[in-house]
Amino acid sequence: MKLNISNKTQRLLILSGVIGPVLFFTLLTILGLMWNGYNPMTTGMSEIGAVDSPFKDIMNYLGFSLYHRNIKKKGFLLLSLK
């Protein structure tokens, strides 16, 4: 099944696929360094967004929700499943 998407949309998808993970792991690294006592070797990265995390609001909005909302809004989620 061929999807009809414009060249602009294709470029945006490719750019999102490259930049998104870089921004996500940059945010994880910065927040992990700011959290005194956080050890990425013994603590999962999802703990940065957990209820008892000092950075839960930042991580949950910038790291998880904003990315998901953008994908859902643009309909890219359906494209990635095909």
C-alpha cells in the first residue's frame, strides 16, 4: 500500500526521526546530571519522569507528552504503523 505524502512531509518525518532521539537523550542526560543521586547504571531512565522525581514535570512534558502529542496531532503515528 502506497501512502501519498508530500516531499515536505517526508522531509519532516526524516528530520523528526533524526532530531527527536537526540533531543530526548540530551534531556535525559541533563536532567540525570541535575538530579543528585541519580545513577543511570542502577536507575531506569523512566525514573526521571516518575512521581517522586524532582524533574517529573519537565520530563513528562518535554520528554514524553510533547513528542507524543505532536505525533498524534500530525497523524504520524498511523504512518509509522504501516
